[in-house]
Amino acid sequence: MKLVASFLSTRDERIAEAIRGLAKVCGDPDFVGPCHPFSFTEYYEGELGSPLRRRFVSFERLAAPDSLPAVKLQSNSLEERLAEGGKRTVNIDPGYISLAHMILATCKGYTHRPYLRDGVYADLTLLYQDRRFRTLPWTYPDYAAEETREMFRTLRERYVLQLKQMGASS
């Protein structure tokens, strides 16, 4: 699987610091998207402030799907280390792209989120069908946006190429 993560904050330097911190766990980024204004929900503003900005990142090193809970727990720990005055300064949402779907890791259970381990659930966010990522009834509006799904399609292409290169080298 290809690890990806979303970083939300009011401060670009805090996002950069969080990316460096997660890279210690996931390996070097191979894609760092631009910081975009985030206005899909006000859910995070009470803790993180506003205006919020988001940056998507993917990581070069491929990982096994069963590593997702450990990555989520590491991202939670990183959020705590970067907190100020008892409030997070950055929100990190790790997940992965596979050939068939895009999964986010969450610590909030729900009917469409199977439990993995250690308090972490898998949120099936997007399905890959007919050469594109498709939404589900519960897909977050920001992940349902065409621009976001196109970015994930491009990252999936990179993942497919990585898989082919691994096969060619064995």
C-alpha cells in the first residue's frame, strides 16, 4: 500500500514540521501537495483556529496494510508533541492507497469502519472503479471533491509504477 496523509493547521511551518515528523516513521515523501485553504467544515476551528490550510503528502516507501494502526498511533503522538496550551496545532489524517481503494485511519468507530487494532479503525473513503476514484455515501466532502480524487488517482498511478518496478527488480 502507498501511505498518504492529510495535514491541517493554521500555520504552514507547523504542517512542515508535522510532515518531517511523520517522515521519520513512513519514510521520505515522494509527493507534497500545495497548501490549500480548508473550508469544508468548521469542526477543527475550535481547537486548531482559523483560517485552516491543508496539505496532502504521500510517502515513497510502500508499507503493509497491517502497519496502518501503528502509523495512526504515531501521528496521534506527533499531534500531541506539537500541541500548545493543551490544544493541537495540527491535525494529521494518515491513510493509504491500494489498487482497489483509499482508506483513512481513524480512532472513531462507526458502522462502515471495521476495527483494526489498538483503538484504530479503517474508514473506506473511496473506491477505485473504472479508472477513477468513486465516492461512497459517507465520503467526506473534501475527499469527494474532484480535485482531491484526481490527486489520489495520480498517486495511485505512482503506486502502480512502484509495484511494477519492484516486480522487475526481483
